[in-house]
Amino acid sequence: MKYTTEIVVDVPREKFIKKMDDPDNMKHWQRGLIGYEQLSANPGQEGSRMSLSYEMGKRKMDMVETIIKRNLPEEIHMTYDTKGVHNIQKNYFKDENGSTRWISESEFQFSGLGMKLMGFLMPGAFKKQSLKYMQDFKAFAENGTSVLNS
């Protein structure tokens, strides 16, 4: 399953990247994030890995993020792996009159019948979740609004 989402964030690209590139900021725009741990000696660089833990309702989910391409401020690509799901995330950042256009290409590869079925039956839920993270980042970058307060 593949889809693209995009949003314009009313901050200059340099400020946008600075906020996005700081893992301590993730808790302010990634709902359900309960913790992260760097697994590599070179955090934030190509090939580096980070463990992420989320709580969504009563469900806990752990995943590993791997940076596969880092060419900031233009782009950063990552993979996310959790049980039954391999997600490839390609993020592009474009200057737009003092704002930043964030274009995110998502590809989900499912293994296991349960996850394949969920991807087939509920593709809109994945896109909706991606867009929600983008909207929450926009609120954080523009106004300092944190999801921790909602």
C-alpha cells in the first residue's frame, strides 16, 4: 500500500528541520509515543537505528526506525519495522515563500494474514494517521502546541 500526504508548515525550512531533527521533540507531535532509545553510536545519521515505543489505546507497539537516506534540509528517508509491518517513509522538504512544504511518501508492506487484512480493509486509517502526525507537527512547529497537553 502506497500513498502521499503533504502539508505546508508556516515556518522557514531551517527552523522546521531543527524542530523535526531533535528526537526530544517527537513527544510533542507523535501521539502515543511513550519513549525512544538510540540503538546506534551515530544517532540521526544514515544507517542509525532507534527503538520507538507507542501506546495506542490499550495496545502497546514497539518499532525500530532506521535512517536510510539523510540529505537535509531537502529530504530524509526512514524505514519503520514492527511485527507484521515494514514501512518506508520518504520525506521531502521544500521552501515555499518562507514556509516549508512537507511531502511524505509512505509505503507499507505487510506480512502475516492479520496485518495484510487490516491494510486491505482499512487503507484510509493509515493515511489518516500519517496526516494527523503532520498536522500535530505543524501545530508544534508554528505555535509550540504539544499533543502532551491535549
